[in-house]
Amino acid sequence: MKKFKQLLCGLLAAALLVCALPAATAEGGPQGQWKDYAAGAFAGGAGTQGEPYRIETAEQLAKLAADVAAGSNYKGTYFLLCENINLSAHRWNPIGSYIWQQSGSTTVKAFGGIFDGGGHTITGMYVDERESGSAAGLFGRISSNEQQGTSIPSPAVKNLTVAGATVYASSAGMQETSSGILVGFCSANKGLAVQFENIAVSGTVVNEMGDTNCISGGLAGNVTRGAFKNCRAENIAVSGGANSGGFVGMDTQCAFEGCTASGTLQGSWGLGGFTGYSTSAALQDASTASAFTRCLADVHVTASDWRAGGFAGWAECGVFQNCAALGDVTSEVSGWQPKAGGFAGELGADARVAASHAAGAVTGSNPDIPAGGFLGLDAGGTTEECSFDGEKNAALAAVGETDTGGTHDIAKAGTAGALAGICRDYYGGHAWGAQPVVDKQPTCGAPGSQSVRCTRCGQSQPGSQQAIAATGRHSYENGKCTVCGAAQPGQGAGEGAAPAPAQKPNPKTGV
């Protein structure tokens, strides 16, 4: 009996231990949280530009997160990542947090410093903020409360790669949540901008739609006044509720230059291959809108609700210059307006798109309200020198439907034409191959041709065309060449054979 009681107690204790494990463990996430393993000090440094705080281990990076959670904003303080970091041992606690509950109350712990990744890579990051409802990412919140003209430098993150990350968030019980692999929420005051440069991220972002306001992006969730230069969201898989994008979920008065996104995006409404929802800081003030310059999205978008685009879901305002959308767009909406387009789902009156192109296929599910090859719904916007792939979207017009007619210049080009436009306007020129490619195969009686082609769009380089001599080799059948129709010379000759040579006369007989 005593042994039975001991066995029973042991089984009960084991059961209680399993029940006490965090939800992340049940889903395959790592044990424990990094906040419980934070180092007591950085590797060195003084936090100045000339002598930044040095971070060499995962524990020291966790110290930064723990310090911000405890109330240290670190505004104007410099940090340098000195080694590659693997965070797979424990669940990552974001650097900074932002919780906005349905009651209206907020909890804010923001990072305000300058973080230089030093060209290093962070791997194995697993973030799960579904229970807390906080903004999720390597950084939960980056913010500057300084005013224009301050001598304190704006927050910044640069020269960093975050590879193979997993980020979970949820808007259940929240007024809003935001998530991205690099940062969930980011903001700065008028006249300032949080700086991001030379950043690359890859991985998965899942923002569960408890209510509606869950904003997700491959690199950043919700950003007000951020400046992004040469940043990439590569091979990402974003599953968001609304206002979600392959690069950024929602942007307000931001600047994006030379940035790209690739991967997949699925969710409800306001979905774009690059940005989900682009808006302005002041109502109907185009001067406070975002600007996108030479940015590209190669993201396959699948939306269960309206406003879905290959580049922007809802471009309420903003300037899109020399941009490209390569991914396909699928709208599953059948009972109402799909607002689905190859470049933008909806283009507002304060939005302008110039020298930009859409090369993906657009598929709609509403038989009565069509999608658009370039724009799903025109709400008064402007386009100039744009195009979409008319071969992939033969049944679609450039604009699916019109609310308030804007001014448009959108060509329905072939596949080669749309890709050539991307080469010209996004890449700034063609990438010519090193060797010529056969354009037309030569035949027995007709010459062929070859030329140097662009490796991206396939267009032939002007002046590179060369002739290829005819082969002279016929293929005979029933006495005629099956290619050129020439009669087969001689009698009884085999297919393709030359006529038998004449025999020389016998010198003795003369015969």
C-alpha cells in the first residue's frame, strides 16, 4: 500500500508539472523566458557613440530587454552587437512593450536608443505575446518622445539580420496589437523619424484575430514616422487579421527607399504585398503621407475580405515611385466588393503611383464585381506611366471598379512588357546576359538568329542580334523535306542522305 501511495503521488506530481508548462512548450516553443536569464552587465562600453555598450551574448541582449521592461528608455544611448546570437534556448521577451486594452488603458515601455547590429545575425528567436497582448517582435516598441530640434539622436536600428524567427501575437481583448519580426510598434513625434537601415529579416509572423485590430508586417507592424533604407523582409510568411503587409502592416508618414519583401501573406482585409494600410498623420493632409521609392514586393497575397493588392492593400494616400509588385493576388470575397488589384486594392484621392508596375495574376471570386489588373477600386487617385500583366489578366481591366474617378495612365502590357517596365523603372536598367541566347532556331534552308537578353525580363539587347547560318541538313519523307518542302535528289536515297556519286568509267573497256 505504501509503495502504491508513493507511485500515485509521483504520477500526480508529474501531471501537475505538465499542466503548469507554458503554452509555448505545448506548441513546440522553447522552455522558459529570456528575462529570467538576463546578464547582470553588458560586455563593456559606456553607451556613447564612440564607446557603445557591447553585447556579445544572448544573456546580454536579454539584459537590454529586461532594462527597458524595468523602465530604462535608453534614449540617445548607443549599443553594438559584437557577435552572432542564438536565442533558441528560451522564449524571447521583446525589447520594449506596448499594451492597448479595449478599456482604453495603455502600458508603454519603449526603447529609445541606437542599436547597431554590426553586420551580425540573430537566429532562433521565438516570440509569443498572445497572452500579454503586447506588441511583438525583437523589439516590442521603439519610440522617441523628443521634439523637433532636439540634440538627442532619434532611435535607430541598423546593420542587423534576424533569420528564421517565429512571432506570435493576438488582439483578443485588446484595442489593437501589432507585430513584426524586427519591431511590433514604432513612433516618433512630428519632424523626427526612427531610422532603420541595412536590415534583413526572415521567418513567420502570426497575429491571431481575436477582434479586428491586429496589424502585422514581415519586418514591422505599425509604424508612425519611420525611415527605412535598404531593408528586406525575405521569405516571410505573415498571417494577420487586418492591415497587414509583407514588409509593414500599417505606415503613417514614413519613408521607404530601396526596400523589398518576398514570401506569402494571408488574412482578412487591408492586405498588401509590401504595406497593408498606408495613411497620413493628419486627416486629408497629403504632406503627412508616406513615400515609397524603388521598393519591390514579391509576395503572394490571399485575402478573405476586401482591399487586397500586390503592393498595397489600402493606399489611402502616399506617393509610390518606381515600385513593383510581382506576386499574385487572390480575393476570396464573393458577397461584396473585393477591392482587389495587382498593385493596390484601393487607391485614395491623396495617393499617387508613378512609373510602377504589377506583374502578378489577380484572381477574384465575385462574378459581378471584377478585380483589377492594377487597381481594385479607384477612389480618386492618380497613376502615371504604370502597367500590369495583361497576359496573366486577360479578362481584367486596369481598374476593377470606380468610386471617384481619378486620372490614370495604366498600360495593359504583355508579360514581357510588364517585366521590361520593372527593369526600366525599378532596377534602372536591364541585366544583360553574358552569352547570346537563340531567338530562332535555324533550319535546313532558313537562317536563325540569336541575341543577348536581359536575365530578368527576357528583352533582347539592341544591336546584339546575330544571324545563325542555315544547317543545310534536310529531313526527307516521301521524297520531300518535311521542313522546307525541297524535293529529295536521286532515287532510293535514305532519309537525309546525299545522292550516290557517279561511278568512274573502266579504263580498259571505257564503260
